[in-house]
Amino acid sequence: MIIGTNPKEKIEKASQLLPDDKMMKETDTIDAKTELINQKGHKLCNGFLAYLRSVLSENNYKGSQKNAIRVSSPCLIDFELIVLDFAVKVLQEYSARYFTPTDVNQDISKLSSLKDGVDRTTLQYNIGLKIIHQNAIKLYKVLIEILTMIDENKEPFTSACFKRIESLEQKDSIDEIYERRMALRQYFKELKMNQNRINQQ
């Protein structure tokens, strides 16, 4: 995924963080104006989150503990909810802009009718990208729900992390949920550590 870099004003829409057509055509300066993000389906993309924390802390967050923010790791839950909301919206905007409007099941059905060749290989690649983005969006949404439980409902970290999110994971197997929680383990370890550091200041 390609994102634009270093916006100077408050970010109102996710589309502001993606390069426009003009920027994509400026081959001489595109490397300086954009950044390539290697998004994973079942892992948080630390580079993507660090980028969002950087631009949003400058332009979109006015909390009293703003100085405690670290770009490289989660610190403040209210700020992380802003970051993760933008993460979902950027991925959704990117998908709408660059992927075909068909869903994965439709693409897989079409794949069975294609012979080996460029069209089949291209479709297989695009199916893989769509699945990665869908899984990433779901992971970020689950994380938002867990953080909301902790922040608003005062749910303890441990119980919040291992609850099934019914609105998102109702049809998922225990193994799928477990894999998703393992992908979030380091995130919550760093969040708890940073919150303890802030509380001791």
C-alpha cells in the first residue's frame, strides 16, 4: 500500500493520507512524497501505525498528555482509538480506490473459469491482496472494540483481550480468534508498559 507523507493540516478524511493521481504521476518526486507500507493480514503493521501516530499527533490530537505519545508504540488509549479508526478508514479507502468492486468469493468463482496465463495470475494476486486487506481491517476493528471495552467499560486488560467480539467474530473459529489475539499480544504488552510509565510520572 502506498501512502502520502507529511500532511501539514488537520486530517479530516482518510483520502488525505493517500497519494492523488497527480502525485503518482510525478515519478521524479514520488519517493520523497510517498511511503510504501507492507501491510499484513494477521499482524499489526507497526510502520503504518507509527506513520499514523506521527501525522495525527501533530494535527489531530489535543489531549493533555500529548507529550507522552511515542510514535513507535501505543501509549494513550484515547489517542490509539483515533489512530486505529484512521487505519481502518485508510485501508477501506485504498481498497475502494484500487481494488475491483467484486468481492473475494466472486473473484474466486471467476478464477475457476480462467486458463493459466496473465489474466489468471493477475486475478490470483488481486484475490490475495483483497484477503490481506480484509483481514487487516478486521484485526484493527477488533482492536478498537477491545480498547473501547478497556477505556469506557473499565474492563481489565486480560478479560477484554480474550473475549469474543460478537459483532465481528461471531462466525470465527476459536483458532482464528486465538491467532488474532496472538497478533495483538505485543501491542498490549507495550501499551501496559507505557501506561505504567505515564502513571509513575
